[in-house]
Amino acid sequence: MRSNALGKTLAGLVAIAGLAAGTVATAGVTYAAPASSSPTAAVAQPAAAAATQNFGLTTAEAKNVQRFLAEYWGYNDSIDGQLGSNSWKAMQRFLSGIWGYTGAIDGDPGTNTVKALQRMLAAQWGYTGAIDGDAGSGTRAAFKRFADA
């Protein structure tokens, strides 16, 4: 009886050590989670804006954009060279004031934001591509020229 209890204790310790080490190979079926009998429903959640979207700008170039936005368009976050949602909200205010952006001021540099950015870049910064909302190489190059001005 005593050796059986010792064996179970050792088996349990080995299983715990295996789980702690990141493997489940030593765990037996008794350690598996029970199967759920009820279906799990997926819950739709709004997509979060990208944490940082610099569109190819260096940190120094992005800081230049943030300074411009702080001076004229209500950007009041840190000048850190990371174009996050607050930077893009200010950019959307700028683009809505002059360049035809009509979307929400939500800080998400999506297709409509990029189209308005492309209109601005085409008018003043040498962008010659399509106004298609795709921040490709031409958009990125013109955005760099804007940031370096």
C-alpha cells in the first residue's frame, strides 16, 4: 500500500514538473481539461487602431510631423517619433480641414485617411500615384518629403 501511494505521489510530481517546464508529454489523460458540452460563441469586438503607424518615417521624421501637428492641429501628446492614435487623430483633423477627409477622427490611419493624405501629398509633395488609400512606396516617399520639410 505504501509503495502505491509513493508511486502516485512521484507520478503527480513528475506531471507537475513536466507542466511547469512547458511540456504536457508527461501529463496523463486525467490531467486533461474536460471537454465542453456547450458551444462557445464568438464575440465580435471592434478592431483596435494600430499602436504605431509611421508609414516608413524614421523616428526623427515622425517627430517633425508631430511638431507640425502640435503647432497647428491640436496634437498634445509627447513628441516621441511614434505616430500612434493621438498623432493620427491630429493628422485626421488636418486632413479634414483642408484635404477632404470626411471619416471619423478616430486615430486609425485607414483607407480614407490615407486617401486624404495622398491628396495632400499629390498637391504639394510630389506624390504621383493613384489616390487609392494604399500607403505604398510612392505614398511613403512623399510622406518622407513632407516630414523632412
